[in-house]
Amino acid sequence: MAIEKFSISRNDDIYECFPYICRSRTGRIILTYRESNGHVASEFCRLIVRISDDAGHTWSEAQVIRDEDKSTGILTTWNCPKIQQLKDGRLLLLCDTYLFPPGEWGEGEANCHIVLWFSDDDGESWSDPIPTPVKGICPDIVTEMDDGRWLLPSNVTNPKTGRSIQNITTSHDEGQTWEVPLTIFDSPDRELGEATIVPCPNGELVVYLREDSGSPLQKMTSADGGYRWEGPYDTLNPAAHGMPVAGLTQDGFMLIVGRFGLHSCWRVDMSEETWGKRLARRTIVIPRVPANEEFIARRQPGPSELVTDDEVIVAAGGSSVHTFAFLEPLESALGPDKATQKGLLLPLDLDANNLGADSGYAAWVEYERGNFFAVNYINDDAPMAQIRGYRFSLEDF
């Protein structure tokens, strides 16, 4: 069938971003995302849940889980929410949170932690927030192991190198307590993070990781339940520049949705007037507070940045952003050798908004065998980011 593309939520005064979905055993699809004033929430922030009981055709009104503003001078920011149904039937919503200022970078990321909510009624109501000691941004959903362990990936920055560290933190009591995190990747030469774990039928684990230096999507594998990891290995998938979301389809294929953008800040219109309009959107704001100065000093300012005494503003829209779905057989997903891997790449969307191209962090469910529903955030034809839905099938690859 032809790929179907449609708007789920668009409010031209609100930046709607970082969506994630799950499909419960009742067939209900539960969507979570963040509302804010920009890619970096610097003025207000809301954590949203919405429900569809007809495979994503219609959606409930927004259920506000958290509603924050900067009226006190400090904004509690909610970043990348995730939602899933646990083996015991409960829904788990989790999200990383930090204060602005200092924000996502510098000391802000170091103090970021992950918060949990549970629902016993298929997303109609939620528990009080449960803070955890798990540090880091952009968490994955929890991977429930057969021995009862919960594995929760998140990434932090190595203060010595400025590079991302990919951690996995384990709980043996369903999130009540957490062990010291296991670092599966930390290198001064590369920056890998924003991992997604996929359990495979014979007990292996595959973790896919964002890669920002121009290489394809990276992966690591574990044959002992996540205690030791091999890799990273190159994959065939070029969509490596945002958090990948991967899982197995009912037919046993590995399906990954993700973002690709060229490492170039060039557009046909590079005029001073257009750069001024991009900067005026205040999409990314980094406060100039002591905790961020080391991070700011490592940056190389260009036309996409405006540095003042109080903040650094980074303009989006410097390049187009693509969203892809990638499909490969399981043996390819488990194979370390790129030369023997196989795969198919399906374009889902393109954000070419000259003033604010920003898209990705897509997620998907299989609502019936061989048919998929995905969500994504994208600027495209809107002045602020919107949430879009997509339907596609195995036949489209």
C-alpha cells in the first residue's frame, strides 16, 4: 500500500516533539510526547499522553502528566518520554528530567535523572511520579529479561572528553532500586549514545546506537543477557543522527526507524536576514552559567549561533532532515560483518523547512501483521514542530 502520512497534533504556538508509542494487549495505542517552546524547553514544558482505540485514526484529548513553567526562574524540563506495556500488564511511562538553567548540557546533563509513572488501567490514569537514581538523557524503554532484571539505557557526557557515554542501569526489583550503571561504550574518539535494545528469540541482545560523526548507525551485541557487549559494528543503515527505535516484527524482521541529516549547515539561502529569522525562533538555548562554560568553550561558533553575555542561541534549519524506516532479516541484525548484512530503506518523511528543519525521534508499532503505524515530530510546513503519523507495510519496502 502507499505510505499514508497525516497530522496527529499541530498547534502553531507550541513545539510538539519527541513522541513515542506502544500498543497494549487491548489493541489500544498510547502516545506520549513533549510540549514546549522549542527543541530545548527554556520557557515552559508539558508532558502529554494521548490514546487511540482505532489504530491511530482518532485520538483522545491531551492528558497532561506534568505542566511546568519558568515563573520561579528555574524550569523543570521533561525531555524524551517513553511508554511501554510491561509483562504484568501495567503501562510504564518514563522520562528524563533536568533543570533549566543550566539545561541539557554541562552540569545540567550530569544532574539529569529518570522518573517513572505506572498505569493499571490501560493509560486512563497514572501513579504519582517515582524518581530514580538513574542518570542520563534520552532513555530507552525498559528491557525486561527472563530472570526478572530490568535493563534501562541512558547516556551521559564524559567530563574529561566531552563525549557521550552509553550506560545501561539494571534493577532486580521492578524499578524500586537500581545498581551502579554498566558503561557499554566510552571512547574519546567517537560519540555513540541514545541506545535502543532489542531482545532476540535465542536470547541474544542487539543494541543500536546513534552516531553523529558521519558513520552509519552502530550496533553492539550481547550473548550473555547484557553483562558483556561486543562491538560497536557498522550497519547498512544511514539513519544514525537521532535516537533509533528498533524491534522485531511479527514475521521476525528487525525494523528500525530513525533520522538522517547531512553534516552540513548549508542551505541555498544563506543570507544574513534568513539566519536572523532562524535565530529569532530560539529553538535551542544554552544558558551561560558556570556549569555550561566548559561545554560552550568547546563549541565552534558559526552563523548558526548567537553568543550573548547570558546565553548561546543555536539556530535550526541549516540542513534538511530525513526520517527513514530500515528493515533487515534477523541474521543480518546479529551479524557483525557489514559485508554480509542485508537491508531495505524506506523514506517516510522529509523536513526541508528553511527556518527550522527539525525532525526525528520516531517510534512504531505493528497494529496488525505486516502493517505498521509510526509517529514522528517534524517542522515541515508548520511554524513549530508537530506530531505526524504514518502507515506503511512490509509491501512498501
